Amino acid sequence: MAVPMPRIVRRSLLTANHAGSTVLDVPKGYFAVYVGEQEKKRFVIPISFLNQPPFQDLLSQAEEEFGFKYPMGGLTIPCREDIFIDLASRLS
């Protein structure tokens, strides 16, 4: 039996040189986040996740760790990639 794909789109690791060129590849109704402990990976997720309590918990953790200064230039979520993917698949 096939496992349904979550509504997230994993993007390749974004470097500072490409930060400005990727704004247009985020579809309407989605936003990009960077996830990972060491190596940050870029994910494009639906804005509907913002209303979900588990995602709001991740946002609170991001605020505690980074405040409003994000090292990747965009919203950075301080959790392991596999945990984020599991959470996102449950929210989809």
C-alpha cells in the first residue's frame, strides 16, 4: 500500500547566494521554512499549518532559540528533519 505524500515540498539546501532567487518558487498559499539541527534544509509548507497547535509549538521554540533574527534569512525551525517531516505529514 502506498503512503500518501504530505503536502510539503522539500527543497534542496539553500545557500546565501541563492536566497534572493528562490522567492518566486513558493506557490501562493505556502511559505518556506528551514529545518534541521546542523545542516538546514528548505521546505515549502502550506500556510494552513500556522493554525495548527503542533506547528505553533515549533514556532515558539524557534522564537526562544532565534528571537526574530534567523541565521538562514528566513524562518528557521530548530528541530530534526525527520521529526519535522513526521509532524508535517500528520498535519496534511
